[in-house]
Amino acid sequence: MARSSTKRREGYHRATRTRAVVPASRRSGRNAHRGSSVEDFLREEGIYATASARAIKEVLAWQIGREMERQGVSKVEMARLMRTSRSALDRLLDPDNESVTLGTLVRAAAALGSDLGIELKPRR
């Protein structure tokens, strides 16, 4: 027992028993990326809009699914309330499918007794 706790204190990863590698910039107290953010990186790579759209869709799909579960609404019932097909609802709930219209999102929110809010935010 004492041996494994000593290894953990020394920076060993418990499962692999390998020493954690710390980049030189972190050891010396300097962070080469100080001031940068994930958003800045994505913009520099030219993929911010795509990544942002995907993240928003994933969150909305998760929120709709969670609310359906909370209210005890089945997929068949949700599709009926939205006046759409079950396959269209499956596309809406699929976090990898980004081809969902605002109309579909508004109908899903309304079927669950909610409103959909979209806003423009100034960049930092």
C-alpha cells in the first residue's frame, strides 16, 4: 500500500505505472499558450464556425432528450406532438447530425412546453 501511494506522489499514473511527462514550458513556470483560448485556436485553424455549430447542436439534442426523459415523453409521442416522423426526430436527437432546421428545433421546444432562444453575442 505504501509503495503505490509513494508512486502516486512521485507522479506515476496508477494504471500504467509510467511517470507523467511534464512539458519543459510547464516545468519552468512559463506557459507558451498563456492568453490563448480554445476559441482563439479554432479561429486560427479556420474551424470555429463548424465546431461552434456542432457544439450547439450537440447541446440542443442533449437538452431535448433530457427534457423528453424528464417529462416521460416517448419518441413516438414526441414525433406526434411535433407533427413529424420518428426518423426526423431521430435526426434531431442525433448529436452528429447537424442538418436540423430552426423550424424543427422550435417545434421540438413547443412540444415540450418550452421556447427556443437564439442570440448573437459579440466576440471577445
